[in-house]
Amino acid sequence: MKNRNKLLALLLVIALCMGAAPALAGGVLNVQFDVEIASMDPQIATDGTSFEAQSAVIEGLYILDAAGSPIPAIAESTSVSEDGLTYTFTLRDTVWSNGAPVTANDFVFAWRRLVDPAVASEYSFIAGIAGIHNADKIAAGEEPLEALGAVAIDDHTLEVVLDIPVPYFINLLTFPSFLPLSEEFYLSCGDRFATSPETINCNGAFIVTEYEPAANTIVLAKNPDYYDAEKVALDGIRYQVIKDSQQAMLSYQAGDLDVVTLAGEQVDLFKDDPEFQNIMAGYLWYVSANEQTAGLENANIRNAMARAFDKQAVADNILKDGSIPADFAVPKLLATGPDGLDYRATAATYLATDKELALEYWNTGLAELGVSSLSYSLVVEDTESAINVAQFLKAQWEDTLPGLTITIEQMPKKNRLDVMREGEFELGLTRWGPDYADPTTYLENWTTGHTNNTMRWSNLEYDEIIASATKGELTLDPVARWEALKAAEAMVMADAAIYPVYQKGDAVMIKSNVSGIEFHSVGTNRVYKNAVKE
């Protein structure tokens, strides 16, 4: 029976790769991406598009259910010590797509790779956020990989030791950085790992059948050896990168797409369609100002630029997708505090649009700098919505702040991320999506030296608050911790370390014969395991 299933899967792969129309009918879901997949390597990827594709083909110890709560996946059972520091996971019998069993060592190897200084994963910090013993010390080169608090007791038993109790530890395990990786498979791939179907080992609901880096299409087929295969209704998924919303909608209307994201005028045209859905996402879009750039080290200049554009107009007139103005650094609907309320319900708002006040800050800043004008370039990814927002920001800044000139530089998202991480930019329109349901998933990013602190902002008092809230005394006092995090957010905003623009809403069209797609504001944004195409 197993050989027969593999034969059926192979025939489906061949049909998908040939692109035959009859093979793509029925149970294959056609989904639009508006940016390319940056990486299929779980320990290297940093973007939501990559996370979505990875999570479709690889599963970790836990996954999210439809309500966004963690449920066991590869972990068949879990026990926790009384002090909350030792987790013991018993793994279910599962196999990789190359036929090898998924073992506890696959998690140990992947997590060691995550914190390995030689790998230099930009998400190495998340192992420290999870509290895994020695994670931060290993990432800093102070301890060997073998000192990580993750040990394979046997093939089916993984023991994880934490430095401190972390209340959202299980939730973090749903995040793609903690996905497993077979050491033997990884070594056999060499530097080709995660660059083709043959070099991507899958244990999830689907397997990769067609993929190459920077390509506009990635094709998945149902995994016949997946432990929960009987609950997977789709025969496969075809992701297509289409950046222009008009072109994407034409493909949707032609029946070539089942799921499409709208932007701008397309939203107005189709918002009354029965297949239209508006979903609030967790992404915060903001401008990062590189403080190593002349003039941007001045807090008055930053405060001026952060207040000089109409955020409501961005949401209502440019995006039109349910996005809302962001007068904050921590989004709505992210986390619930010890009072049972959403974080934003009791936190202040900051940097609201105020063009008169912006001009006052601007004139003060120019006087402090001893100049009458400033010119900056703004890097932006080459998607329709990002370009439209960037053009609006340029017009607003130049109109509100006399003497300011902005040049827009468009590039693919991967390139934008690269130049911003290297500090080779002046202004950057960027975004961050939450990895876990706590304000520190944002606030941690702006600590001194953090890989996502692209603006090179530094405040030692702020660093101390975040350190205490994640690993210090504040972790023992939830109420005091919550108030301290609000104070930390106020510091970021008072200094205009970032210029918040909007919290993303998603305007999507989903064919009426498609159901069961799960949308999440934290971690992996879209999950298709339980989707059905009738």
C-alpha cells in the first residue's frame, strides 16, 4: 500500500510539473503571493511568505489550531517539571519525505543550527526569547553548541531545559525557526540545501514538487506519508508570485487563482463581492530611519518626519484593505494582559499625524544641525502597495517639511531586507509580523545591537526593561511587567526610533468553493492543512 501511495504521489508530481490543466483542476489550491519566497531554510528565513510555504511542508512539535492556540503535532505528549524549567516531549511515529524517521535529534540539530554563530541566523534570538538554556551564550560564541538545553534522550524523546519559566514557550514552538531538520539529509545536500524539491525534506501535510529560488511559482503535492493525511483534503497547492493586484485579479477572474490579495482600487471594486473577505493582520508597517545617516541622528528631525504624513489617508485612500493608522509600536489584537484586556486598550498612542507640530520639530532640528535642507533615499520593495505608500510618504514629507527631498529606490523584498540589515540605507519602508503573542515580539527588536534594529537606535534604560521583562525580575510579576512594557514602548515612540505608518489589514478574494483556510495574526499567517476545494 505504501509503494502504491508513493506511485500515486509521483504521478501527481509529474502532472503538476507538466502544468496540464486537467491535473490542476479540483483539489489543487491556487494561491497568490505578492512577493517571492526569500528562503525555504527554516533556520534562515525571516519573512512571512517563506514561513507560510515552510509551514505547509514541515511540522514541528506543535502547530496552531483554527483559533490560534498551539496543539500537538510531532509531539504526541508533553510533560513539564513543577518548576516549569524542563519539558519532555514524546514524539509520534512520523517520517520525512525521503523515508527516514523523524527523530528527537532532528530537533536538536535544527535548534543548534539556529543558534550557531557560524550560521548567523537572524532568528537566533528567538531561542533566547524561548528561554532555552545557554541559547544566548552559544549565539554569542561563549558556549559550544553541545551546551544547548535540548537533548535527544532517545529517538522518540526530546528533553528541553529552560533558564527561566517562559509562559508562552509552547506557543513559540509553533514558529518556523523551531522546525526540525535531519542532520544526515542536510549534510547530503551541501550548499544546495533548500534550493530545490530534491533538497527540501518534508514531514508536513504537503511536499515540495516544483521550486527554485527567486522563481515565481512553487508547487506542493499532498504528502501521502503525513501522519494526519486522512484529514488533508487538498491534492496540492500552487503558489504564484503576482505583484500587480490588477493582474492578480484578472487571473482570479479567469479561474487561475483561488486565493488573491487585493490592494488599492481593486478593493473598492470588489468589496461588495460575496467572495471578498477583510482580515486584520498583525503586521506593523513603519519607516526605519538609519541613525548613522547625517541628520537622522537628530531626534527633532525624526519626530518631524514621524508626524508629517496623513496615516488615515494611507489606510483609507491608498491601501483600502482594512488597514488602520498606527500610532503605536505594538499592534492591536496581539496580546492580552493580566487584566484580561488587549495591550492597546490600556496603552497610550503616539506620533499621531500633526503637520503643524511636525513643522516645529523640523525647524528646530534644522537649526540644531545648522542646515536648511536635507535629502534622503527611501528603499522600498517592488510591490504595488508598498510603492504606492512610498510615493504618498514622499509627497507628504516634501509638502509638509520645506527643504526635504526624498528619492525612492525600488527593489525586490529580499534585496531591501539585505541592504537594511547591512545598514546600507537611509530610510526604509519595512514591516514586522509577530512571532508570538506578547509585546516583546516587537519591543525586543529595538534593543541595542538586535539584528532587526536596522535604525541603530540605542537606549540603555530601554534595554534593561526588555531584559528584565524577558529574563529578569519582571518575569515574576505579570502586572509590573505589563506596565514596564508600556513604558518601554513610550521610550521608542518619544524618540521616534521608528515612524509607524499602519497596521496591516488583508483584503482577500477566496473562491466560493474553497473553505477551511485558517488565518492567524501571529506566526504563520495562512494555514491550508484543513482547507477544502470542492
